[in-house]
Amino acid sequence: MTLAMMGWIPNGARGAAWVRIGFGATVALLLAGCASPKYRAPVEDRSMLNRQVNGAVAPVAAASAPAGVALPVEAGKVLPGAENAGKAGFYTVKPGDTLIRVGLETGQSWKDIIKWNNLENPNVIEVGQVLRVVAPGADPNAVATRAVTTAKLETRPLDAPRGQPVAASAAAPVASTTPPAASLPTPPVAREGDDDINWLWPAKGAVVGGFDETRTKGLAIAGKAGDPVLAAADGKVVYAGSGLRGYGNLVILKHNNTYLTAYAHNQALVVKEEQVVKRGQKIAEMGSSDAERVQLHFEIRKQGKPIDPAKLLPPR
């Protein structure tokens, strides 16, 4: 509607004054209209991120994840497990954490973490929340793996028949002034961290990316899309999915109470969670999910800490 149509511009010398008055009134009306509730700009109500869970208010992620997403904590709120912060066997949730990542960082299954903490809503964890990451009653300071063992050498007279029992007195080497007619086999060298696990390379390709504890946390192994990805040792599938950012389609195997292995960027997964797998069994197909090229990202974690797989895998 124009000012003339509104009757605010009369003829004559007073027209200019009426224009000024009319324009000012129009601006005032427009500003008043913008300030009215009908035209108020939308404001995000963060309280809508909360819902009732068994009578208590619990934050809800905008998009639920299968293993929990860390959300910011409300100011002044006392978080679950806060009394255990800093204690051995407990983990304080950081920004960006999920239960899958917490499991990887602590060497545990995310499903066990849910059980040990009686999480009522496992789709949500909060930054600053303290989670139990060892089984109740277990000693968090105990070393769970067995000591590295080497093959025990057996000595016998050179002319003794094979399979004949050796007397206890013959168990120790006997000094001789003459060199033996045949040399005994060299005992195997215990590689760092073997802990009786018979490791296997998970893929046949060349290593195209080395280990770095803070950046890569594993090896990058080249290959073609669809190449088999193999279990590096006997174990159990504790995660199979794509819920951990930066890893793409991921398989995590737990080999004992100390060791986990992770196999990332696959194009397809051929195992399911809770499935028991054998060393050398195909668990995935190599791909480029969440990666710039086809590759297998392979990690070995000892009690959650990434270690160089090249120190454990057999020489090629």
C-alpha cells in the first residue's frame, strides 16, 4: 500500500510535511510488527534435547548412534560416576567420544561397557561422564596376558633313539671338550608383546603408511577393492559397522583381555558382532570407505593403547 493510498500525502504546500510524518509512522508500524510475537525470529530451544527416561531427564542426541554419542553437559549438573574420575579402571568421556571409541581406547567391548555401567539409555553418553571400563571385581592394575614363552630345548645323546624318554639328569647341557657332531636348533626369539598370540598379516598388499602413535595409530596396507581382509589372530568380533567417524566400515576383534585389532575402510563386512573367528579367516573386503584410496587401516591395541603392528607381525 502506498502513502497516497493511505491518505498521508495531501495536495498543497503541506504535502512534504505529511510525507515525512507518514513515512515515520509507517517505519514505526513496521518495526512494531517485526517485534510482535507473530514475526519473532526462531530461537533454538535446547531443552527440547531432553526427554524423560524412567522419571529422570536425560539428553537425547539429534541422531542416535548404535553405541552412544557424547553430548555437552548442563552447567552445574553432577554426572554419573563423577566420584570415580581419575581412578584406575575408569574412563572420563571426552568431546567426540562414542561408546565404540571408548571401547577401542580401553581395549573393551562397547557392549560390556554398557553392562558394567548399567546404562539405561546406551544411545547417549555425556562429556565428563565417568564410565567403568573393567569388569566389576577385576583388578584394573593386573596384567591380563601371560608372559612370553620360548620353546624349551631338549638335550639327548646323539646316538639315542628318537622318542626315547630323556632322564632328568640329561635335561641340562653337558660341557664337552669336543664340538658336537650336529648343532641344536636356535630357540625362537620372543618378539615384543607376542604374549602367545600367533599373529598373521591381515592383507597381502604393501605397507604404504607407517605407524604413528598420535596420528595414524596403525598401518596402511594397499590393495584392490574387494581383496580379502583376514583376522590377524583368533578372536571375537566386538564391533562390526560404520559408527566410528574416520574409520568407515570397521571390524574390531578382541583376542584376549589385553589385545584388540581394528580393520578399517572396508567396502563390505562379512562377520557379525559376537561371532568367533579364527586366525586367517576372511572378515571383510578391502575398500575405501571414509578414505581417499583403497586401503586397509590396521591397528593393534594393547589395553587400548595403539602399538606398532610391525613389531608383532611375522617378517614377510
